[in-house]
Amino acid sequence: MKVVKAEKLTSPKTKGGLWVLIVAAVVLEAMACIQYFYTRSTLHEEAERRAKTELKRAELEIEKHTIEMETAAKMLAMLAEKNVNCPDSMFAATRSVVGVIKNNNSVAVAFVPGYFSEYGQFFEACSSHISGDSIYTRQIGNAGHDYTQLDWYKNGFIYDGCHWSEPYLDDSGSHTYVVSCSCPVHDKNGVTVAVVCVDLSLAYLQKFSSDLQIQLYKDSYCSIRSAKGEDIVAKPDTIAGRGYEVFDEQIEATGWKMSIIIPKDIIYGELRRVAAVVSVLMLLGLVLLVFIMIRASRSLINEVTLSSQQERMESELSIARNIQMTMLPTRFPPFPDYPNLNAFGEVLPAKEVGGDLFDFCILDGHMYFCVGDVSGKGVPASLVMAVTRSLFRSFTSYIHNPGQIVSQMNESLSGERNDQNMFVTMFVGALDLGTGELTYCNAGHDAPVLLQSDNSPFALLPCEANLPLGVLSGFKYVQQSVTLHVGDTLFLYTDGLTEAENVAHEQFGRERMMRQLQQSIASNRRSDISCAELVRAMQASVGAFVGDAKQSDDLTLFAIRLLALSPKDGLSSLSEHGERSSLVMRNDIQQIPTLAEWIDSLHIPAELSMPINLALEEAVSNVMLYAYPGSAGRVLVEAEQSADRIVFTISDSGIPFDPTQQKEADITLSVEERAIGGLGIHLVRQIMDEVHYERKDNKNILTLTKRI
């Protein structure tokens, strides 16, 4: 390297270069600051909007509950006034009221000292929940429990209507921290002789607050303060030393104030990390600029050839492609904890980077998924694709309605932020893994194909003609729903499939797509071919059709199959330590052998497995023969197992048929004398301890109970 003399660095040309460097540094810093504060303001507005929405919902929920308790207090006061001279009726009144209030530990009626002399100086009739539906009623007024010194009792003489007390420890009634709603009781002369007390457990408010903060932001907190500023639900000590944003809402019914406290590092943490990275990059950029200026001043910069520029560009595009591909799902099977669900998808960009995407996640027993296609190709489309995928992930974290998710994404992609007038066609769905219900919203995308497991003809999913995302702010998107049955497959794709062209400029088209789906399952049952095989067979077919022609558009294929229904939330509570399992069968006698495999999976005692299998085979065979005569249908068999019994429920949507009404077979007669039929239900009755039939919601429901 040549040594450059110092005087050359102070030449007018070099000084001009230094001024350019300074101006560039100032401009870059100003741009970074403007972008930082604009983004910070946007994040704050979004946090405030979400917090206010959740606070309003919480306010309505708490007001609903407190109004219910105030109504109960007024009702108890009316009952007490009606029988104000009968102490025994107070026990019945408190017992009847406590039984109808949710999230309540106890209610009480406390009379002025000496009102019922037979009970001594103090009389307070109290009824409390013990556990479950058990209620404990007693008289708790005594010298050790002087209720006349408590706020709620004093409030009954100060306020004419219902009034809420400050939080306190109820060591005689609820035996927990509570806030109490009090209401006066008057005698016939209008004199206050007693006060009604209805307790609201702080544990309920604490749980409600915990649920609220979980739904909002990780590490966010919720606090509730009384009208006098006392903590009902206190903010945790963990927020000490952390900067935070506080959003308040007044609960009009009680005068309480509810606050959501969100640490600033949760709201702005990602922004700060990005700002740090940007600052480092800017510093590196300035260093690079200085280096270039010095190199230019020394005339040591060599001309970069076109080939080297192209090589660098190809390298960057390759890196961009790898980054883009890592944003898409790559792990299949996607959900090891959900063996009842099969899915597979792939994206083939037309260029190094593209605008197609698909994504999915599971939240609260629902699979949320999307397939999208950004207008255009290349780097601009890939950037919009990345933003769209991030919006999908962000909104599904707290919005569970596909129509609302699509609407929010449209608002984010529309308006002034969409200077390039780019749009995105997208299909967003939410599949309930417990019921098979699919709710979806289509934003100008190609309708998916539904492959039903009962050999019905393939059909496109009915889709409303909604606009693509980013076209029109405020557009009202229509949400739709359909029920997927066990074994059904949903095949989604972008127009890169149907519009793929060969060298003769012929398009692959929808008919070829349908034919390929038919061929893929021709040698298999629809539920046997995996989603990966279905997608790869379609890729091979379109590849063979296109041949040597250059790929003209991005191509995305995605398939989802429901293999079984997940147990629904709360089913385990139907029986003590109980378990639930289900089996869906087609109306085909050839399906009967699957019952034995299913029964083996239920862990039934060995001595009962064979007779139970025999009884179920007879019952299900009856359904297939009589409920669906000569027509297609499904039979749902469910098992609920507890410590002392197992209950089987067989339901179908066929014609009404009650097997329990069949005439009992006379097994004392010979085969020649005995009438045909009746042996099946006779066998079921002999094996099972209880057999019950009902027709409900246009369904035949046969319940079989076997005590263990």
C-alpha cells in the first residue's frame, strides 16, 4: 500500500468529502430518530388500544358479576324484611340465596344487637359454600365476632341502597379475603334493624385479573383498587425498578379502578433491540463511508467489474432466499403433540425470492392457518410477504376470529403505508380440533379443494368474493364455516399452480389439478395417502406439464387432514378421574373390525373387553342396518371411563330407530319357532348394565353403561 502524505488529506477535495460525510451522518441519524419515535408512538397506541379493549371487556364482566351480587343482596334484604321477626327464616333465606350466586363464598344477615334475645346479644345468620354444591348454614354472631365493628355492617346504616366495603379478611363466614356488598333491612316502621352482606372473594378477582393479563402481554399485570384507594388486587412486587405504562378504567357499578400495567421493556423491547442493531449498522456504514472516502482520496479504488457486482447480488439474493425460507414452516409432521392432525406444505418461488406464503399455529385447541399470494414477484413481493406473515402471527396471538384477523391485516396493509399499491390474496382458516368446525375468511384467493373421506366428489370450498388485502381500507370481510369430518383433507394452493404454463403457453388449469387429485388417490383410500404425498404428487404433475418452460409465478401447495377429533376442553370434569375417547365410522359393515382395535386402546379390564366388544358390534351393526338403509352416513362411538364404570354413546343422524322397543326374543323356543330379529338387543341387554335410547337434535342416541 502506498503512503499518502498528510497534506493531501487537507486538500479542498478532501475537505469537501469530509463535509459530505458529516452531512450524511446527520441525515442518517435524523432519519433513524424519526423512524424510532414514530415506531415507538405506534407501539404505544397499539398497546393502549389493546389494553383499553381488554379493560372495557373486564369492566363489563365485573359489573355483570357485581350487579348480580347486588341483586342477590336486595333479594335477601326483601326476604329478611318479609320475615323480620322470624329468626329461623333467616337461615333458609341465606341458604336459598347463596345457592344461586357464582364465585361467592357466603351471604349473611346481621341484626342489631339484642334484636333476637333468645340468641343472645349478637345474631348473624350465615350460609357458605363448602365444596361443590355443599352449603353450610349457621349462626356466627357472638362476642368474639362483633360484626357491628365491620365496615359492611356500618355501611348498611350509612347508605340506603347497596354499597361495597373495603377489602378485609372474613374469619367467620368465607374464611378468606373478600369485599362485601351490604344492603339495609328495615322493619315495618322503616327502621334499619339488620344489614345483608354478600361476599365476593378476592381469589375470584385475582384469577380474573391473571386471565386478563395472560391474554394481553407476557409479563403484564392487572390491579384493582377500591374507591378509597385500597388494593383489592395488588400489583406484584416484580414491577419494582421497571419502567411501565399504566392504563386505567373506572368500574362505575362499584367505584373501583382497574389498571393494566405493562412494563415498557415488553412494549418497546423489540424496538430497542432493533434500534441498537440499526445504530451498529449505521456506525458500520459511516466507518465504511470513511474508508471509501479515504480510499478515493488516495486514488486506490479500483473499478468494480460487472461480473463481481452480479456475483455479490446473487450471493445476497441467495441469503435473502434462505432467510425467507426460514420464515416458513419447515418441520413436518408439524405438531408432534397432535397426532390427530396431518399437514404438509411447500413454496417454490419463481425467482430467488418470492411473494407466496403459508403458515400455521395451534392455539387453544384450534389450528390457525393461512395461504397467501403477494402481487408481483421478486424482492418487493418478498418484503410484503414477510410483513404479511408477521401480521398473521401477531393478530392470531390475541384474535381468534378469521374474519377479524383478515380485517385487521387489511387495515395494516392498506392506506398510506401501501405507497406501491401492492395487494395480497389470502385464505385464513381456524380449525377446531375438538369438533372439526372450520371457520374461514377468503380475501380474493383461489378456493381450496375439500376431499371428503366418505368418497363424495371433490368440491371447491364455497368462498365469498371478498377483496384482497391492501386494496380498500375498511372493507367488511365475510366469514364462513363448514364442518370437517375425520379423514377429510383440505388442499390449498396459489394461482401459480393453475396458471403454470408450458412452452406452448398452455395453462395447467383447474381441471388438470382436479384430475391429478383423483389420480393421487385412485390406488389408495382417501385417508391413506399422506398430505406430503399429495403435495409432492401435485408438484411432480405440474413439473411434468411445464417441462422446459421457465417458471412464471411463485407456487405454493398446502394440505391439511383431520385424522381424529381431539378431546374437548372440560370433558375430563364429567366424571371423577374420567377419560374420554371417540371413534367415527362410515356406514359400512366392513368398518366393524375397527371397533376391536379401538376398544383395546381404552384399557378395559381383560375379562370385560370381549363381551363389551361383542355388545358394541351388535349395537353398531343395528345402526348401520336400520338408521341408514341403503344410504351413506357416519356413526360416532364415544366412551367415557371412570373409576367404577364405562359409558358408551352411539349416535347417528339416520332415520328414527329405537332398538330398545324391539320385542324381546324368546330364547326358549327352537330356531324354527323363533321369529327373526331381537337377538342383538337381547345380547346387548345381557352384557350391559344399562341401555337407554333417546332422539335428540335429529339424532339417534343409544347409551350403554357397564359397571366395572
